[in-house]
Amino acid sequence: MFKAYLNLTMAMVIVGSSVVAGKIMIDQLPIFFASALRFLIASLLMVPILYFREGGLPQLSRRSWCILCVQALCGSFLFTVLMLFGLTMISPASAGIITSTTPACMGIIGWILLKERPSGRTLAGIFLSVAGVMVLNILGEGGAFGASFLGSLLMVGAVASESLFLLFRKWVPEPLSPIAATTIISLFGFLWFLPAGLYQFFTHDYSVVAIGPWLAVVYYGVVVTVLAYLFWFAGIVSVSSSVASVFTGVMPLSAVCLSALILGEQLQFSHFIGCTCVLGGIALISD
């Protein structure tokens, strides 16, 4: 079980780093083109690995292919689009307050759709995780209650989309390795972004784009997409949805720490309180 917890933690640490990479990426690159390129890079990396390691795509039912397609729609397309456009309308603090509900959202969805009733210990872990990221964002950022309604609504949609994405893998009955799942989601993600990405490719001036955004796209494709997906798909099959939901609290924790290290943002005492709550929530549900 420790290996599953480690995989889930590493996945969320990497996803948290996408906040920094995303800011750099969309500074000069359009969202749909950059995202399509991200999944193209991931697909070009994963397809040869899949064929070399496992001989090709797995044999899945039509229902399972549909589930994976919808999973990519939720996590690869909708989450990315809703989050990035939402951040153009509300402050990062407001966005953080809303995304801090991801652990609770995952637990509720798993309870309703997967019939996985969380134990009292797991509920306490979810509560600590949510409390921790709320402290990180409300106290750490000074609070933000003047967010626009549309921006907040987009972030709520992003939370719901990400929660569904993180749980969809459990609905595929056939054996599916992390390598195969990552490859399939990357391919579907590329297809979802391709139409709008092609339009932006022909309508945007790329001669003025610096090297930083291009490197951020490569990082997004190789690390945030490939590695994070591999870690998450390896861990999610071994734990319940309510337990997995606690580990999503690592995502904002990672984002805060990496923002301080890379972007030079100053950490406050409230950040340490929030981090302690998140780590306590993980420890509470750990065996």
C-alpha cells in the first residue's frame, strides 16, 4: 500500500508544478495550440514505449474506450481549458479556494457513483486535507471574496472535471497498465485539442515567442502529462476513491512550495499550517 501512496503523492507533486509551468507557457502561447502540442509530445513519447513494452494497444471493450475518451475530455481538455480561462478572470487566491475542494469533491463522487462509503478515519483525512489547502489559500493569500461569478463558475467546473478524471480509471474493468492508460489518455487529449489548436497555429504569430514558453510546453508534455499520469494510474487502482482524494491535497501544497522556490514568492506562517494539515490528512489514512 505504501507504494500506491507514494505514486499518488508523486503524481500530485508534479501536477502542482504545472502551475508554474502553465504561467510561463500561456504567457506567449495560445492555450489550445500549446495544449495540443503538449499532448502530441506526450503521445510521441508514449506510443513507442507502449509498443516496445507491451506490443501495442490493449484489447478493450467499446464501453471502456468510451470511458477513456470521456476521461480525457474531463481531465485533459475541460480541466485545462476551464482552469486557464478561469484564472484570467479571478485571482489565484480565489482559484485556490475553489480548487481546495477537490478532495471533498472526489470523495463525494466516489461515494455516489462508485458506492465507496468512506470510513470515519478517511473522512477525517479528507477534512484535514481540505482544511489545509483552505488555510494555504485563504490565509496565505489574504483571502479573496470579490471574484467574478463567471470565473468562479469556471473553476468549479475545473474541480468537477479533474475529480471525474482522477476516478474514471476505476471504471474500466479490463486490465490496463499505467503505460497503456497514459498513452491512450495522451492520444485522446491530443485529439480533443487538435481542431482549435490547428486554428491557433495558423492565426498566431510565433516569431515573437521566447524560448521559455516552448520549454514549458516540453515540460508539460514529458513531466506533467507522462510522468504524472504514470504515477497516478499506478496508484489509483490500489486504493479507494476517498483515500485517493486525500492525496489531491498535495497539489496546492506543491504549487505553493514550488512558486516560492522558482518564482520567489514569499511563504507565510499560514502556509506551514496548511502544509501540516495536508500531511496530517495523508498520515491519518495511511496504514
